[in-house]
Amino acid sequence: MFSVGDLVVHPMHGAGVIDAIVQEKVAGSTQDYYVFKMPVGGLLLKIPTANSQTIGVRSVIQRPEAEALIAAIPSLAVEESSNWNKRYRENLLRMKSGDLYEVARVIKGLMFRERKRGLSNGERKMLHTARQILLSELVLAEDSGYEEVERVFADHVREHSAVSGEISREVGSWHFSKNSGMPSALAAPRWWRRQAVLPAWAG
């Protein structure tokens, strides 16, 4: 059971905060809902408390886990099918798993493919959402601003990646900005604010 103020993660939307716990009557029965708030223009999601574990809602990872993930990203193996449908299904399963290492694999694979062959609209949206999921949680786990998390992440990839220069160039293009209306750890990056409406498949 989460409490108001807890930092949590929705596997298909990213990290946010439990803003409230409310009761609503549905089909004649009263149910409790978490009001999950994300720093995307005040976007709110109502999640049934009884189903939150099934959905995959969990607490934000701790700082040591975040740092271990950042350190592991350059060496994560990326395997992808040349068949679009198979590749898309596999990446979608990784996204839904709630495992940040799997989300990182999706990002790496799609970034490499974007450089080499380009992406379809569907995969481009998937890459956007995967970045949102990964970086939103790293920011809250590190209790830092987006600019600082981006700098550490990008510097680490440039310094330690033995794969190629592809990721470091792409990571270096992720720009962030602070939002004085909320704590720095909840400030939304510019690319995040540009597309507040999430893709339909991410529901």
C-alpha cells in the first residue's frame, strides 16, 4: 500500500508521485484509487489500489541501483529481430516488464536502428516513451535536476562505452530545463513537455 507523497513508477508511463488516494463508486461498488501525478503538464492517472501490483506499479529505485544501472548501460547487449512486427512485440514486452535494464535495451536498440536505417512512426514514439520512463526514474532516484542527471549519464556513456559513438551523440542531444513551479527532481525536460500526450499503446 502506497501513501500520499510516495515516489512510484508506472511501467508504461514513468516515475511520478502519489498525489492523493480517493474513493469512487464504479458499477455500484466503492473502490480506492491512487491519483498518480506526473510532471507532464499536470497529467493525472487514477490507478485502482487493488490492481496496482498487477499493473506493475512499484517504488522508485534507490540511488545505488540507479548508479549501477547507469554504469551498466554501455555494456548492455542489444538483440533485435529484422522483422518489424517481431521486433516491435519484443520491445513492447520489455517496456511492459517494468525492468529498467530492459527499457535501456529498448533505447539502445532503437537508437542504433535510427542511426542506421531510420525508425517507423511507431518505433519513434516507443523510443520517446522509453526515454521518458528511464530518465524520469533516474532523476527521482538520484534526487537531482534533469540537467545534472543528463550530464552524468552522457559523460559516463562517452567515457566508458566501447560500442561506438552512436549513443553518446544521441544522449548528448537530450536537453533538459528546470521548471520553477515544482522541485528540481520533478522538473520536466523540454522534450518531455513537447509531447504531453502519451501514445495510445502506452496505456
